[in-house]
Amino acid sequence: PKNLRSVGLFVEPTDQEVLRIISSVPLDMIQLHGDETPERVEQIAALTNLPIIKAIRVSGREDIDRAHDYEECAD
């Protein structure tokens, strides 16, 4: 269906890995599940020009506070 989006799931990918995948698979967005920093998220967004979803592990309040660091770089 037209309303479905393809999402590539990555864990701490290198630039080469991301480029190889997006050149082979038409993705609508990228979801990051590793320990990527906000700076790395920005790099991947600039490299791919795709929306980024950043998964955050939450085990306590400090993790929720840390999630705010991604507000400007993740969609």
C-alpha cells in the first residue's frame, strides 16, 4: 500500500554500510538502535538525506533526560 514506509534498521553503522544498503534498497527512513551520539545521527542524516528515528534505551530518568539530546538531530 502507498501509506507503508520502508525503514532500514541499523546498529552503529559505518558510512560505507549505510551507503551500500541505501544504494541497494529503496528506504524511506533510517532507524538507529545503537549507541550513536547526536553528532553521529546528524552525520548519517546528512549522508543519506533520509529521516532518522533514534531508538533510546530507557532504564531510568537519566535516560529520558538524555533523549532530549536527540531532539534536533532525529526526526
